[in-house]
Amino acid sequence: MDFKKIEMIFLVIFVALDVFLFTSYMKSRNSVVMTNNSGHISLTKEMDKDNISLSKKLDKRTSQGYYLASKDSHLLRNEQGKLRNQSVSYNEEKNQLNSILDSPILIAAQTPQQTLNRFITKEHNVLHGQQYQYAPNLSTPNNIVYIEKRKIGQFYEFDGRITFQIEDNRLLGYQQRYIDGISVLREKQATISEQHAVDSLYTNNDIPSNSQIRWSKLAYGRLLKVKGSTIYIPMWYVGFTTKGSKDLQISKVNAFSGAVMKDDTNQQVKVSE
């Protein structure tokens, strides 16, 4: 009897049950904002009254996505010996690799991604660097962010990021996390539209008056952790600023249920001038 296979079967069943109970709860909690495509009520006029502006017209089209799972992995720790010309340490708690370059690299101030795109393709510079993509929405002049990208989609979660430290137009080092062993738990399901996600944030008072919504992005984010495994689902990430502040706030919406996600991964970053 293969007890490891039996254990995995029970784990998948347990995860699927948790996902079902969680999403059922969130759907009932957010029924006030859940509507079908034909009956969707736009709150644009109400947002205008609260002086909430949009950078572009919100898309009403729906999309599709998966429930995904990955197991905790120490792949970066195990492969860090491949890296060259840098001092490396590993944070066991965060599963994060920390690097300081032996010699800083000069990069262009306006287009840092051009140099970094070449840098990450070399395995002795960054492990599995070709599986990451520049994320301008998450980047600042001093912290350039790359996100993990797979065929099934992008991951905006910290679990799958590289953050490059820039000072005086020089690359000093980086922090890297990597999502490994991704598997699909269920078939594709429909997601809510961009407009529905923004409406959900507004009706839940997550976007204050006198704000500007700068961007929104549909990507995978963390739903929950279960016995060494992490469940990811599509989420709408919405970045906005408030009047008189240079802090970009990023909120998340469950793209299956429309629920506003409240956790410690909601972010604030400085907006570049």
C-alpha cells in the first residue's frame, strides 16, 4: 500500500472541502454585490459623486481561472550554489533567497527593465529567472518588482516575486521567492469582470472618497494555506491613491466570489513622481 499516495488523496479532498466551504461563505457574505452579467449595476455615478476617478473605462467582460495548489518548497535554498558573484542567504521562514551583488550593476533610470531582463536570463545571476516578468504596477524607482509567470497566468503574490534593490541607478541586490510544483485542483471557472471588482471594493468602503484608481490587474493570489500547501485563485488587484498622498494602495478582490480580501498582503507603495 502506497501510504504517500493515500495521504495526498486525503490532502486534496481536504483542500477541496476547505475551498468549497470558504467560497460558499464568502458568496453568502457578499450577495449584495453579486450579480449576473445582464443585471450588473454600475456604480460609476455614485463614485463620481464621491470624487473617485478612473484612469480608464472599466471592462465588463468576464474571464476564467483555476483553483491552483503548490507545496511549500525550498528549491531556491537547494539550488543557491549555482549563483555567482553575489553573497547569498536564505530565510527559512519566508522561503526567501536574499542576494547582495559583489559589484553593483549600472542600469538606466527610465528603463531599468532592459538591463534586468538580460540579467535574470542567466542562471548564475537569478535562479529560474526566465519564469519571471517585469511588473511596472508594483515597482518603484528603488524597488523593481518581477512576478512569476506561468502558462496558466501571472502570480502577483509575494510568494512568487523578485524585488531588485536600486540605488543611484545601480542594482545592489535582490530578494526572491518562488512558487514550485503548481497543480490544478479544479476545471476552469468563470471570474467576475473588472468593473464588478471595483464596484465590490466601492460598496465595501474599501476605496475612500477623493481617490484615483490607477490600474487593475487579474492575476493569481493566495487564498489559504493547508498543511504545507498553498491554494491560489484568480484575484483582481486594484491600485489607487488618495488625494494628497503619494502612497499607492493595492486592494484585492476574490475573482470567483467578488469578496474583498482582507489580509496582511494588502500593500502600500510609494508612487513615483
